[in-house]
Amino acid sequence: MTGGEVAGILVAVFWAILVSFLAVVLVRLAQTLRATTRLVAEVTEQAVPLLADASATVRSAQTQLDRVDAIASDVQEVTSNASALSSTVASTFGGPLVKVAAFGYGVRQALSRNRNDGPAERTRRTVIVGRTVPKARNGRKRKG
């Protein structure tokens, strides 16, 4: 064998090893692509019903929000009507009720004065920050 023939055999062996290595890589790549294709198909099969359920849920939520909005507007209208009614009742009956209460107070005071034989002695009181305090007695002297 000559040197050229040996070199040719070596090149052929290296070429065969390279082709075998590339064939193994291509087979593995094909398996990976098949597994990826199956995975994408399964994800698609599961995603489509999930998206349909999510869409139905969003539609249902929108319907409920529309109902709540209608209820809120009705409540607002009822509140404004109640406020107007309260204002009307207060303006209609407020003044006369105050007058009746004042008249009743005056009658009570007059009757209490008539019950006492002499002029009505009233204890004077001093109002301090919303509290009624009796006036100091004249008979007591303070030390200090």
C-alpha cells in the first residue's frame, strides 16, 4: 500500500465517523421535534377549552357587573328620594313642632310657678362646656 492509499482510507474512515455522528444527531433532533409537536398539540387541546371557559367567565362577570351597576343606580335614586322626603318633612313639621315644644315648656313652667305658693324660686345654674353645674351656696365659705 502506498501512502496515498493509506491517506485515502483514513479520510474515508473519518468521513464515515462524521456521517455516523451527524446521523445520530439528526435522529435525536427528529425525536425531540416529535416530542415537541406532541406537547404543543396537547397544550393546544387543553388551552382551547380553558380559553372558552375564561371567555364564558368574563361574560358572566360582565353580566353581574351590569346588574350591580343597575342596583347601585337604583339605590342612589332611592337615597336622593329619601333625602328629598326628609327635607320636606323637616321643613313642613320642623317649625310647628318646635313651636309646640316651646309652648309645652312654657305651660309647664307656668304650672310649676302656680303650684308654689310664692314666687318661683329657681336655682341658678351655670353651663360649662355642655354640663349644668349648680351655683355655689351662699351659706358656705371657701377657705383658701
